[in-house]
Amino acid sequence: MMRLFSALRSPLITGALSASLILGTAVTTFAEPVETTSEMKVTATRTERELSEIPSSLSVVTEKEIIRHGYTSVADILQDVPGVEIYDQSLSGAKRINIRGESGARVLIMIDGQKITEQKSMDGAPLLIDPNQIERIEVMKGPASVLYGSEAIGGAVNIITKKGGTRPIQASANVTYNSSTEGFEESLALYGSKDSFSYRINGTRSDQGDRETPSGTIEDSGSETTAGSAFLGYETGKLAMGLNVEGYSSEIESPPTVEDGHPFDLDLPEWSRKKAAVTFDIKEISTAIANIHMDAYTQKTEKEFEQRMLIDMGYMGTYKQALDTYNDQKTYGATAQIDIVPAANHYLVAGYAYTHDTLDAESTLDFDKLGNPMGPVIMPLDPVTTTNDANMTTHALFLQDEWLLPSDFILTLGGRQTWVESELEESNAPGAKVGSTTDSHPVFSGGLTWNGIKSLTLRGNISQGYRFPGLDKLFMGTNHGGRTTLANPDLSPETSTNYEIGARYNSDTWGLDLAVFYNLADDYIHSTPVSGNIYTYDNVDKAKTHGVEASIDYTIVPLHLTPYASGAWMKRKFETEELSTWKTDTPELSGRFGLRYETNLATRPANVWADLWMRAATESELEQTDDDNPGGTTLETKGSWQTLNIAFGSEFGKDRQYHVSLNLNNLLDESYQTARNTLEEAGFHAVARVGVSF
């Protein structure tokens, strides 16, 4: 471990920190990614570190894994990370991520360290990014609010994008076919570098049809997406700059379902994201200043969704309710950070972060009377349109201090002070209260790592989480499936504290990552009943979560075989004024285990690989208060499941520029539904991918 801090005081610092996009991004010269090793560089502490030096839980998914398994969505890429669950909310094209039982609303999603905020959503920010644009994904488990702010109460996902190349002109093309949706995805990229400049242009189109399951076709479960991005970088000496623009547009269908006993249909004709960002780094200003980083970005997220449902009012008639909503959210963000090396055994990261969200939300509610025309009219027959204009501004100061202690210990201490102001500027909604609310909140973290034995890291970590309520919960409320949830401007922020110990071991043949955690969360925001189908947001819930996450692999070198296993054991208790239960839709055991084979061919420049594995999870139970029976509860159970899968492929050519893969998923055609999913998963299906780079 001494090499880290001694390097920071020497000219070799250029190799460790050059071209750092310190805002949580990969520290990289803008070139193609290198092969993953046990000394993998990650950026979970807002500056580049070897994975063995990170005191918190961190999982990394590499580009090689993304390519080999033909993933067409970011959510599917993350499904095998221990402690992570993916769920769809009846939208197969807009899945969310759950970390250690915390829903998508409590997981921060970032692209190159810059957050995707979502101020009016059922459950947090969507994963609106093209998988073909990704170099790697870092998944931080447990509160990450000290370095990354609000929304990171359960964890954070940093999606690091590809930048330039190694030659002046390079290109790649890929085609993926998924038989479960009869869908194709095509992508094309042009990239390269020349002298001090680098560039990359990406484009992808995906058209996925309705999902085929063992129970039949899920009607209206398809999606269409188009994505594009462009990057231009300049790096010379101690200066590095980057400019990036990207866009993602999707059209997502949702199968008809039933809400509160009534037919319900939801569609998203548009869910899109557009972003422009600039980064600026100056390296090695002096022996005491390792790096100065600044960045700024602007982002626009647009969402249009349509709700249709029938309401049976008995003798008063049957009504068709139509609710059309359009949300236009603009985000402006900036960060300034300085990395200081005051002594050979001391590394300090200090910075300021700014985010400003504006949200224009418009909803049109319309009723048509369908039955019993002689009965009284109790719903308005003319459309009613409500508009809301709101904004949220966040300022934060953060500090992280790393100390190299005797006997190969590294102590990492961090703190963040956040100031938030939210305001409802204009609204014509009944009962809306134009005005503002503010909050100021500190969070802290402390971690210790020990590397006294070669290849082994022992670690411990305590971290706090903080999540300020979104604009919808403070000022606007929601209307979904005939249920109206009223806003509450007096909401308190959600908080959590996480305790964790773990170990990492990496050698030429063995790999191990183990974490044991205990998390306490308070002031959860939940909807509580008022009367009938009217609810309100309130701070009523608590959660206690504990568990073990582990991954292990062993390479049998002579046979080119690697047996492996990864998964989690987790228990989660949910507490409200009316209910205390361990039945929180959390499977106790979940994971993946299998056997990989990979070898280089002796007769030609190629390698072949194969992977046989099983995914599985135990049953999950969800106990909730019964709105129709005060004092009673309802219980929903989803059974245990397991799927058998196999994949194989090859990278070949003089420079391994061609790749082919075939994934055969759910070989036994099992009918199953994961814990938080609304839709049944696909049955036996194939995913084939071919690609070339030159």
C-alpha cells in the first residue's frame, strides 16, 4: 500500500492521475479500455484507486461481460451483482435497480459521475443509456451520500462511458438478436485519437417486440429505443479537457393490468434524455496539488405517459378515465474538486457540487360516461388540465481524507454538508400551496482497510445516507391507477446508517469478495391512506436490513476452467405505525453459480469461451396493510425459481477484432417471476451477437 502514497509525491503521479475526470468517472487517458486485472482501477472514492484500497462494497461490470452476454439494457447487465435486484414495474423497457432492498428511488444513477435526477417518478431515475456506450459500471452498495449526495441512500451506480481510441481512425459495429422479443439491436461507433485529440461517435437502435413466456405472449410489452453520443477530448502535458453530448429516446409499452379491481392501461410514448457536458483537469500543479477538476453539464429529461382505466360507480354509471401527463425536467450541474497531497502518507479530496432542477409538469384528466346514461353525472365530462412549475437547488461541500497508517492500514474519513431549497413557483392544482421549503444536513463516513498480507484486503466501513424528498412528494403528488397521493411540503429527509465489514482476495487463481452489512434507515416516505382512494405522503416507515454478499472463483489453470459463485443472503424488516414485518418482498437467498471455460487456440489468433450457470432465488413474501380492512393485512407470495443457462463464443482475427456469442437462456423453459417484478420473465430463448472492430 505504500506505493499509492509514495507515487502521489513523485513524477509518477502522471501515470496514476492523468486525465482524471474526477467527478466519479474513470481516471483514464481517452483510449480503449484495458483488460481487467486484480489491480483494477476504480473511482468510487472520487479519485482513482485500486479496488483493493476501497473500504466500501463495490462491484464492477466490465465491457467484456456486456459484449459476451448480449445485454440490450443496462438493468440486465446488473442482474448478477450480489445484493442487486432488477424490477420492471410492468415496463419491460424501463427497469429499475434495487440495492440491498432499497428501491430505485433510493439508488443514485450517474453517467460519468454526473447524476440522472428524476423529480416526478413512481420509483427513481430510469437507466436511460445505451449499453454499447459503456466501458464499465461501478456499483457502490450501501449509503454513498458523503461523496455523491442525495438519492444515494441505498447505493450508487456509476456508468462510465467509452472515450477515444488508440489510432486515428477506428470503428466498430454490432448486431444483437433476442428471440424472446424477436428484437434486433444495431450499433455503430467511429472513434480514434491523433496527437492530443481524441473522439468517439456512437449510435444505436433497438426494436424489441412483445415478450414470449412459458405462459404465452405478454401483449403490449415491447419497446423501441434510439441513442447517440459524441465525445471530443484534448489532452496535453498537465491539461485534459473533454466535451460530451448524448441523447436517448424510448417508446415503451405496458401490458394492461388491474388496479384496485379496475382495468388499467399505461403507456409511455416518450421517455427521453439529452445531455451536454464539459470536463476540465489540471494535473500536478505542484508537489502538494495532485489535480484540479471542474465540470459542468446540462440535462433534459422528458416523459409523456398515458393512463386509461374504467371506474364502475354502480347505479351512478361506468366511467372511462383518461390521464395524460407530460413532464419536462431540466438539470444544470457543476462540480469543482481539488486533490491535495499535504504529506507522503496523506491524500485529501475536497470539493463543491451544485445541482439545479426545474420541472414543468402538465396533466390532463378526462372522464367519459359509458354506462347507465340516466344516472347522475358525478365526474366532470370536460377535460381538466393542471400545470405545476417547480424547482430544486442543491449546494454541497464534501471532504474526504485518506491516511496511510503504520502496519499497512489506510484510514478514510469523509463528510458532506448539503443545503437544499425546493420551491413550487406556479400551480393551478386544487389545494396546491405555492411556496418553498429548505433543509441543511450533514453526513459522515469512516473506513479502514488493511493490506498486510499479499493479495488480501480486510476492510470495515460506517457510512450515513441522506435523501431529500423530490418535488412530486413535496408539492405535486401523484395520480396512478385511480389512486391519488397528495403532496406534503412538511416531509423530512430520509436517513440511514450502514455498518459493514468485508474482505477481498485476488491471486493468479483465486478471487474472493465478501461483505457483511447491517443497515438502519429512518423517516421513510410512504403513502398513507386518508379516505377512499385518497392518500398522502408522510414520514412513517423504518427499515432494518442485514445480510451477507459474496463472490468467489477459482481458476484451474491446466484445464482452463473457472468454477464460480456469487450471491447474497439478506433479511429486511419494515416498520410502520400499523405494521412490523419481515415479509418485505426480499428473497433470503439469491445468486448465480456456474463454470467458465476459456482458452487461446494454438493454431490461429483466436480464443473460445463457454459459460454454464444457474440463477436462482428463494421465495419472497410481501405483507402490507389492507386498505379495505382496517387493522388487517394482505400477503402476496412469489415462489422460488431457478434457471439453467449456457453461453459460448469467440474473439478472433489478428487483433481479435471479430466477436461472436450465443446465449441460451432459461434452458428448461421455467415459468417464473422475480421478487419485485410485475411481468413474467421470458421462457427459453436465445440471444445472439456478432460484432467487428477495425
